[in-house]
Amino acid sequence: MRLFRSDLPLAGDASARFLPWIIGCMVYLAALALAGALSAENLAGRWHAELAGRFTVEMPPSPPSDEKEAKLRDITGLLSKIDGVTAVKLVGASEKAALLQPWLGGIELPDDIALPDLIVVEAGKAVDLAKVSVDLIAIDPAIRVDDHANWHGDLLAFSNSMTIVALIVLSLIALTAVSTVIFVTRTGLAIHRRVIEIVHLVGAQDTYIARQFLFHALRLGLAGGAVGAALAAATWLGLQRWLSGGNSGLLPSLTLSTGDWLAVAAVPVALAIVAMFTAQVTVLILLGREP
Amino acid sequence: MVLFENVNLRYGDGPAILQQVSFTLAPGSFHFIVGASGAGKSSLLRMMYLAQRPTSGRVNLFGQEIDQLKRHDRPLLRRRVGVVFQDFRLLPHLSALDNVALPLRVAGVAENKIRDHVTELLRWVGLADHVDALPATLSGGQQQRVAIARAVITRPSLLLADEPTGNLDDAIAVRLMYLFGELNKVGTTIVVATHSERLVQQFSHRQLRIEQGIVRLIPQRSEAA
């Protein structure tokens, strides 16, 4: 308990009232930024996992006929023989309807709507798609092979952008926290100049005084941070619930793993530690400048 | 113990407060610093408790040159000096006990040893019933006793008192001087700054008399005879 006792009346300062609110707001923003980045990364990871090792063969829409059935058999036969291919699956009508559901809603598709035929191919190892395309075009020149490379690239760029934005936001918030704590600490030193002088005169080292500011900042940082983190968690869970309750499958689900939640929970602690050491270093520097 | 050699002091571009001050205080000695108000008594004491650097000259405390002290070493030296300030300088937000305990806490004394030790000393100075009182609730005399307890709690080698009897009636002032005398007998070097000639005449101790910035050492009566 001795570590937390204070000989300086810091708890009565105006800073003791407003610093927790500032830290709370900063933790709120930082936690949401981090949660957003982690969620985007998870989303990209999920999509990547779903698409990795797969490619899709698309045959343009055409009315049912024996010739079309024969082409599909040839295509699936050709694909099945490729080295490394583990599964070849023709996407059925109900599955195609499910794929369109996010865009069209739950309406029933008319029978005469023309949809391309899709064949999903899973491969355990790399497949020479250029050669596969050439072979398939021999069956039907309109066939297209999509390895989702463009989609993957966009996904990765999106995920990386979100991470960079989150890092920028976190850095700015940390910088703001440091500046605020420096200002508050300087003010505290000025307000308590006379008390600090007496504490010095009875033999206190600068580190003894700095320690009191350090624990003061830690206490305020943790108090404000806890409120900010709780509000951020409530906001995030509300957003998650709202998105999952919507009818549109276009909206992503904002899921966080246990590890992600722990990372978000570490934000207030990290900010409190930043505040703590900023206060200590500020006191040591300013007292060290005195004659 | 304390050595001043050709010490000069002035604040900024102001007039000289002290000029060419040279004296030595032997360990276990008792000195009065005497002079009119504004003569420089407090300034002389401030240099002894390292709150003021001389403008020029040499000050040596406990064998250490103060102008060569590193910032980190200064508190260690201050812990060997007890100071009773003229205005007490108690911390208003701390109880009498915590005020007296302050020098022990900054010196890193274990908390479980502090309370008993401080309570005993407060009882000794007659404040057993005011251990948890804030300074604002104490009379001037009681505050002064808290200040004295804080100054002696660490058993300092050098005790400096700036006008310690200024707020006390004559009987308590004499009692306080006897208390300083007791501390002196157990080896503490005492320096008391006062403008009270009556007090100085009452006790036969050496004097550092300041007049117009010049300090003269006046031996005690027995030495003079």
C-alpha cells in the first residue's frame, strides 16, 4: 500500500477530475479502432480461407439441352483428371439462389431467369490454370476460369489498409495521451511547488516525487480507461447485434476472437501505463532542470 | 561539520546579503545566529540546508563540498540536517503524524516502524492527543511542536531552527531551548537563528552575529572570560 500513498495532494487537483474523462474518450476511440482493424482482418482471413485452394469454372447461361449436359460432363470429367484436384462440384439451382439472396433478398427466382453454370473446383496443390483454361475453351470458347486472384488482392489491400488506419489512430491517440499527461503533470508540479520544495528539503529524491505522480497518473488512467473500454465494448456488441439482425447478407459480421477481445482489453491498460511513465519521465526531467 | 569560507550571497542584481562569510561549526556545538530582521539569518540557514547556493565562496557540509554535489547526493545530505522553519512549513493536507513521518518515509523506513516511532515522539512533545489532527486545527504552538518533531525524527547530526521561539510565549520558548540543549548534549549540532537578544542572553552559546552582511563569531561567555 505504501507505493500508492501520496504525500502530495494530487487527488484534489482539477486534473484528477478531467484526466479520467480524456483518457476514457481516448480509450473508447482506440478500442473501437483496434476492434475494427481486428474484425476486418478476421473477415479477410475468413474470406481468404473460404477461397484458398479453389477456383471456379463458369459456363455462360444457356437453356437446358442434351448438348449442355454433355459439355458439363466433359468439363467435370476434364477437371477431375487434373493432378491435385480433390473435388469438383456443380453448383445446384438452390445454391445459386442462396448466392444471390444477399443482393435480391428472399424472393423466389423465376424459372426462366438465365444463370450461368458454376463448377467449384478444390485443389490440394497448385494447378496450372492457364493450361486448364486452354483445355476448357476447347470444349466451349465462352468458358471462364476464375481463380479469385483479383478478389484476394483487394481483400488483402483492404485488410492492410484497415490495419494501417488503426495504427495511425492508435498512434495519434497515444500521442494525445502523452501530451495531455505532460500538460497535467507540469500543472501539478506548478500547483504543488511549495509542497514539493518541503518534501525535497526533508530529503526526498526526485524519484520519490516522480513516483507519486506516476501512481496518480496510473490511477486516473485506469479509472478513465475502464469506463472508456466498457463503453467501447458496449458499442461494439450493439453494432455486432445490429448487423447480425439485419436481413442483408452483404453486411459483414463483426466477430472478434477471445484473443482479439484480450487485445482490446489491453488498450486501457496500455494507455494507463503510457500515462504512468509519461508522468514519471516528465517529473524527472522538470525537477532535474531545477538548480 | 559546517564550514563557510569567503561566502558571498546576493539575490540577482540586488545588494549583497552576506559578504566574505567565513566560520566553522564543530560537531556537537551550539550556535545562535543573531541579527535584526532582514539581516540575512534565514539566508545563512538556507545555505546550510542546501536550499540556496552561495553567489561565491566555499561551503562544506559533513566534509562534502556542496558545489560539487550531484543532484542525487543532495537529498542524502539533507537527511542529516533537521530544519525547523520559521513558518513551520507543515503540509496542510497531512495529519500531524504524517507530517512528522515524512522524513522517515522519504528515507525509505519501513512503514510498520514509522507509526510507533512517530507517535512516541509526538507524545514527547505533548501532542499525544493530536496525532491525527490536521495542521489547520492546531494552535501555532502545537504546529511548531509538530515542526520540531519532524525536524528531529531522523536524529539529524545538524539541527537548524529559524526563529523557533517567535510564536511561543516565554515559558514555552525556554522549554524549547532546553529541549535543543538536550539534543545538543547527545551530540547534535544546533544552530538557532533568532532576533531575540533576550533569548541569546539567557543561554550562554556562541553567536554568529550578522550586521550589514558581515558575520562575526562571538564566543560564549565562559570562553570570552
